[in-house]
Amino acid sequence: MTDFPSIDRYLENNQQSHLDQLFELLRIASISADSSKKSEMAQAANWVEAKLASGGLKTKQIAGNGPPLVYGETEPVPGKPVVLVYGHYDVQPADPLHLWKTPPFEPTVRDGNIVARGSTDDKGQMLTHVQSVLAWNATGQKLPLQVKFLIEGQEENGSEVLAEKLPDIGAELACDVIVISDSSQYGKGRPAITYGLRGIAYYEIRVHGPNADLHSGSFGGAVANPGLALARILTEMKTADGRIQLPGFYDPVIELEQSERDMWNSLGFSDEAMAKQLGVTELVGEAGYTTLERRWARPTMDVHGLLGGYQGEGGKTIIPSWNGAKISFRLVPNQDPKQVTQQLTEFLAAHTPPGVTVELIDLHGGRGVVVDPNSKFMKGASAAVEAGFGVPPVLIREGGSIPIVAKMVEATSADVLLLGWGQDDDGAHSPNEKFSEQDYYRGIKASSRLWHHLAI
Ligand code: BES
Ligand code: MN
Ligand code: MN
């Protein structure tokens, strides 16, 4: 018999220590996109491995062409399911630094929130599962099933090492269910289980004009302007009412089920409240769909950055020799990023204005996932979330992407439980990223119950 009161008491008595430990990890600037941070990546990997090992797990690091994977496992329990916890110890770059009220790698608690780069995405959320396994161990309880951890250091930058190692680590991956806490609750006090994530296909487009920047007085009117050509291409790619114009783009898209639309309509989402929170005049998107439908279950295209041309102070009268854009498509399950590359290539060939050439650079991609909301582990997960958060979770999908998940599912045929402890306004990837201190403790408690509920 599991002694839950003893685990609960342990968790209550160790909140400060759990916070201190998260702070230690948050102080390590493990920015996977930054090639000058190799030693921080190694430091973060070592920290995670040592933490797992301190709870008696058998651990190792799996080296590849980039930051190592950290792996750990508890004792096998014959006849019981195997759980694989996936998470990431890398974080997004912290710039623009001047917008942080306190430095990104000097964690602090402000207004009940843990503020630091990586607090919600994903160090804080990931650590909840580590702490809960350690709590079972520290209170002398034997886990009712085997828990494996696979924590990578490149989720924010393409997951190359994990993708490359997938075929070699079949034994480590083998599991019945993958548990991931790297997403959000529906809202404050409204925990959720997420049954779908969007995929992504990310590109850089470069429009090349003259062989050097030209005097726009001498040559303007005679030479195609790459900036204008790029603008034309981008606006033709997505109409004002939000439809993407790549040939065949919507063909594989699965329409929403009426039951999903009904379920989401009953969540009480407010467009006005979100517009206010984000500081925009109104929300916009594909005609015929609600905001939640557009964010969770419809594909879209966005521009992330515009490149080239004159970006300095004052004016400079040139026709730039080139301009570029970083863009991505969010995909829904059944869309394939490779197919999108093909469609984009065709689109660009047909839409390149006269006088310029277009170069397409394929940066990375991954398919979306939808899991069965009635899978056999859902009930147990729901009970665990309720035990940790005090209310039962609602079922949602989310718009973000964890591209490696589809590949892990393909490799294992396992079920997936996306148990997000964050909030939409946590500021992941933004300045002043935060994670609610209470949600960190609630997440640990929910996780401590999860092992019990998944074993039956
Ligand atoms: N934790 C996020 C994914 C996420 C965000 C899930 C919001 C659910 C809601 C993850 O770390 C992330 O940022 N993913 C990137 C993937 C990209 C770098 C390939 C994303 O979604 O942009
Ligand atoms: Mn993440
Ligand atoms: Mn992220």
C-alpha cells in the first residue's frame, strides 16, 4: 500500500528545497541556439543527470552531434506499464535583455511567480516529474511501475541529436506511455490535459536582386526591388482572410469534429479578454473558425523576421541587393512538413516577380500530433491532475509544437499524455518568462499521484 500521506507531508516539507533546486538549474544559461554556450549545455545535462542519480535511478548521457541526451530509469516492474517522461533542459535565447525586470538567469520569485528564462519552458515543468520520483524514493515507497526519463538539450533548436539517435535507443525508448509537461493549462485554476499539438515547417526565404546595393535615385524605377518583391510574395502566400495559397496545402487537413467544436465552445473563451491581454486592437484569423479552433486545429503561416536592406539609424537610399524573411507554417495532424516544402517550392516558382530570384532554405520541421482522448491512460492522468490541482482537468489541444513527439510516437507506438502545468501568459520565449510557484508544487503533487494511477 502506498503511503500517500507520507508523500504529501514530504512534498509540503520540501517546497523550499524544491524551489532552491529549480533555481540551481535556472541559473545555467543552457541556450541551445547559442553556439558559445556549449559548456552551459554540458553543465545543465550534468545537473539533470546528477539529480536523477540522487534518487537511485540508473542514469547515463547519450552523446551525439550536439548537447547530450540525459537518460535515467527506475527499476523495472514486471507486468506493469512503462512510462517515459520526455522534457528539455535547453532554453530559448533571452534577448532583448533590457526588457527583463531581473536578469534572465538570476531566478527570483515575484508576485508568486518564478521568473527566469526556462522557468515554464521547460525546466520547471520537467523537474516536477523528477521531484515526484525522488519523493517516492525519499519516503521509502516502491514505485508501482517503471519510470524512464529522456531529457534532451535541443528541443528549442531542432532536436537533431534525439532525432538522429532514435533508431539506436530502442531499448531506452520502449514504453507504454510518454508523459510530457511542456505546455499549458487552459487558464488560471483550470488545469487541462492536451490531446493535440500542431506541427511546424520552418523556412528562410531570400529574394535576390542586383549584385550590390544600388543608389535608389540612379536606379529606382528600372530595377526590381527585392523588399517589395518579398512583400508581394508574402502577401500572396496568405490572403487577408487567412487562407494559405500553397497548392494543395489544405488537401490533407482533417476537419474538426462537431463534438470538438462543441467542447471548446463550452470553455467560455473570450476574444476580448485575449486581445486586451496581448495589447492588440482585435483578434484576426481564418474566416469560419473561432479563435480556439484557429489556434489549436487549423494550420497557419507567420512571418518571424525580415532580413536585409537598411536597418540602421536615419535614412539610406538604396535598392537592397537582397531581402529575406523567416517564416513558418503551423501544421495540423496529417499534414507533412516535407510535402509543405514541395508546395512552397511550387508556389515560389509561380509567384516570383520579374527581375528577382528566390532562394528557399529549409530550416526544420515536424508533424503535429493528436492522441486519443479516450486512451486507457487518460482516466488515471485525469485523477492525478485532480489530486494535484484540486479540480478535474478539461480536454484541450494547443497550437505550439514539440516536433520530436510525432517521431517518438512513430518509434514506440506509445500513448502520449501532455500534462501542461504552465499558463498562456507565462511568457515562454519572451522577456520575464515565469512559472507559478504554486503550479510547480501542484505539478509535483499531481506527478506523484500519476505513477499510482497509471499502474492500475
Ligand atoms: N514547449 C513548447 C511547445 C508548446 C508551446 C506546446 C505552447 C504547447 C503550447 C516548445 O518548447 C516550443 O517552443 N516549441 C517550438 C518548436 C520549434 C522551435 C520547432 C514551437 O512551438 O515554436
Ligand atoms: Mn518547451
Ligand atoms: Mn519553447
